[in-house]
Amino acid sequence: MQAKKLLAERSLADDLTVVTIDADTPDETMAALDRVTASCGVLLPQSNAMRGLESASVCLLAMDGAGQPVASAASVGTNHRDNPLAGEAWWGMLATPRRPARRGDSDCAGCNGAAGDAPAARIFGLLYRCSCG
């Protein structure tokens, strides 16, 4: 609940859009996802898993106004949908390239400073503008 509250209080940076990867995602977008993750040493599961065709998953790709990928986050179910443990997931596939022009793109001292260099904090600071600092 706290995460939903936090996201409801913040807005996406003006020039960013978030693409949800699914069965209909074009190959060009998948290639952009590959570029941003590969640049960070993140190896994603096969595209069918990221598209949600093999198991429950979510994969998000942030694109800037020029159509360039700037961050991604993903989680994929570790068990078949019929398995009693189907609700378990592998998460943490976070990628934020080290581009000084975009890193910590937030107006919040809390998100930029206190969070340090943790990948999740970098994605939050990159995607959302807030005033909690």
C-alpha cells in the first residue's frame, strides 16, 4: 500500500513515457529494452517470459522524448500458473545506464541524495519527480 501511495503522490518526468512489455510489443521496442539492459550487464529472461507468455510477469521500459531507452525494471513468475507457488516471482532486473544527464533526474534531495547509488533508487529518481526532500 505504501508503494501505491508513494507513486500516487509523484508524477513521471515530463519527457518520459513508460512502455509495458507484452505480447504485442514490437521488435524495435524489444531491441531498445535489450540495449538498456545489456549496457548495465543485466541479462533478461527470453522475450516470451518478459512478454508474459510463459508465466506471470511485468517488464517496464522508460523511453525519453527522443525515443531512447533510459531505464527498465522487470519481474517474472518463477512457477507455472497452475503451481501452488504461482504467486512467487523473481524481481530486481533493474537497469539504469550511467548517463550523467539522466541519472537522478529528480528534483528531490531525498531521492537523489539519501538513496545513494542503489539501482531501485536510481530508477525512482529517474522516472519520478517528487518533493519529499
